[in-house]
Amino acid sequence: MNMSFYQLIWYFFIYGFFGWCLEIVYGAIRQKHFLNRGFLNGPLCPIYGICMVACLTFFSSLEEGFLFLIIGCGVIATILEFFAGAILERLFQKKWWDYSDYKYTIGGYVCLPISALWGLLAALTLRYFHPLIHTLIEKFPVLPGRILLIIAVIILAADGLSVMGIVFHVQKYDNRVEAMAKGMNKISNRLGRAIFTRIQRRMTKAYPALTAAELSSSTSSAVFAEGCSFHKLVWLFMISAFLGDIIEMIFCYVTSGVLMSRSSVVYGTFSIVWGLGVVVLTMMLHKYRDREDRYIFLFGTVVGGAYEYICSVFTELVFGTVFWDYSKIPFNLGGRINLLYCFFWGVAAVVWIKIIYPFLSGLIERIPKKAGSVLSYCFLMFMAVNIVVSGAALGRYAERKSGVPAKNSIEVMLDDRFHDQRMERIYPNAIVKQ
């Protein structure tokens, strides 16, 4: 949890390269010949780098058991692979990989056997291989290392822009993207066309289903927030963040007899943890609401527990504050999660997908389209400002607890408007790390 930004960038590139090598090996075994399956032109698969950085950030301090490490890494890999597949399909109107032939799949983007494999490989890497990588980076001179990383980031950015230009050239913009590719390379028309041809040929070979003829643009609907759309998710986030906070307040009152705030932000009664959790759950399971309850319960229990653990680590890293501590509850994991509340996540998943989501989805789609769209962006702006102000207030609250005086007018204003009494009322269970 004390890794520097410099180290994380190194880990991103190293594990992104190893992931690319793994894809090459996998393709060679399955296809019997060489296939460069990376999205980028260079030897790098960013999703592997992002996944390992996330696992290192959230689970490097997890020492309670190797099994929990496998589960946590598997959940992170599953969520990242799901959203990567969904985003690519939304952009290009085509699946880049499909696990539909496997058992226990979600949308063809992820499946249980592959997720379990990723979790095991990531956990083994963290436990046995990463210490060596960490030692090598520590021994590498810092100045040359920073120069190499700057060069690598610049190459990665140029590579990503060129690939996106090629992709959208195939899909929609012909002359403009080709001209952009020529301008980016700034060498010659021949080299620009060579790069274009190489990327297009490689993408066609690696993903033969991704052709220009099959790419199509989506048509707009007269119904507001139809399906699992952007506006639908915004409204679900706001509603579930509010309802989740109310549910937690009622639960605390019933169990302890104390009515306390459970809000994540300083303005309003909203739980960001509940809001984001519902968005992730909806995106991954809304097409499977007809599946058996036990399937959804198991998914909600595992993913919800891992999600709560990640949120706990994230808030401690960013704000220096622990918002909940389950150390006194049996079967807890580092005080961040416990088995009983993981079961609550499972029950909540079943109730949400089976009952609440269909009902709320129907109500949201009845909202006038123009008014609904305007309100969606108003909600986003309000919550963005709310989160920024809350983060600043929490940071200043932690500094005051450590005896750090205000250094400028903004910190003076934060001390005045968000004094200790108010912060303790909003976050009664917050524990500031000294």
C-alpha cells in the first residue's frame, strides 16, 4: 500500500508486456500459428497492466490467506475484462472475444473458468514473482528509469492514437483518419500507409469477425434511457445511493438503537459505495435476471465482498480515513469485510435484479426524454462537485486531527464550514489514520 507512482507505472508496463506474451502463447497453442492479439501496435496489453496494478494496490497487504487473494484478484480481473469487452463492443459494434461456449458466462465477456484462472495466475504472481520484479525496480537507477518511462508513455499514447485512428477509419471516417495518421507519423506518406496497412492486417487476422461490413451504428430510441444505457445508469446510481444510505441508517438504528449518518458525501444523504455497487451489478447481471436466485446470490456475495474490500482500501489510501471497521464481527477479513455482510450483498443482488431493478427501470423510462437527459447531467455535476468537496473536507479533517494548521484561504474556509463537530456528525464511524 506504500507503492509510489513511479513503481506503479513500471508495474503497468512490465505486466502489460508479460500479458502480451501470454496472449501470444495462448494464440499459438489454440491457433497453431503466430497471432499478435494485442489491441495496440506495440508488444503491450494494457488490461493486464491495469489489472495487476489494481491487484497490487488493493490486495498487496492481504495476508489472511492465499484463497482470499485468489478470489480478490479473480474479481478484479472479471470486472475489468467485462467492462473492457463491453466498451469495445459498444465502440466497434462487435465482440473482440466471446466466452459464450463456456459454462457460467456473463454476456460472453467473462466466464467462471477463465476468471478463476486469472485469479490464480495473478495471486501466484503477487506471492512468488512480484517480489523479484520489485527488487529489480528498486535496484534500477531512478533517473534513467524515469526517462525510460517517459519515453514509454509517449510511445504508448502515440500507439493508442494511431490504432484508434485506424479503427475509426474502418468504421466511419475515411480520409480524415488517414490524414491524421500521416500527420502523426510526420515521416512520409509511405510510412503512414505502411503503419495503417500493418495494423489493419494484424487486427483482421487476430479478430477476423471485426470487419468493416459488420460494423454498424446504433439507432436512437424515442424512449428515455432505454435498456442499460448511460442515462439509466446515472439515475440508478442516484436512486440507489440515496436508498442505500437510508437502508444503512435503518439497519444501524435497529441493531444498535442509534440513528446515525451513513452518507459518503457532505451534501445530501448518499452512499457512493451503494451507488457504484448497483451500477456494476446492473451492468453485469441485468440480462440474467431470469437466472436462478442462487446464481445471482453467489455472484453478489463474492463480487460484493471484494467490492467492499476495494472501497475500504481506496478510501484509506486517498483520504487517510477508515469509514468502517468489522474487526469485532466474526469471520472478518482485515476488518474491511465480514462473511455476514457479504451474504447481505448476495441477498441485495437477488432483490435488486429480480424485483427493484425491473420496477425502477420501467419508471425511469417513462420520464420525458429531454427533461430526463437534462436532469442526468445535473445529477452528474452535482455529485462530481459533492465528491470533490467531500474529499477536500475529509483531507482537511485528517490534517486537523494530526495538528496541521491551515495554510491558505481554502483550507481556512474548509475548517470553518466543515469543522470537526460537523464531520463527526456526517462520518460518525470514521477513523483517521495518524
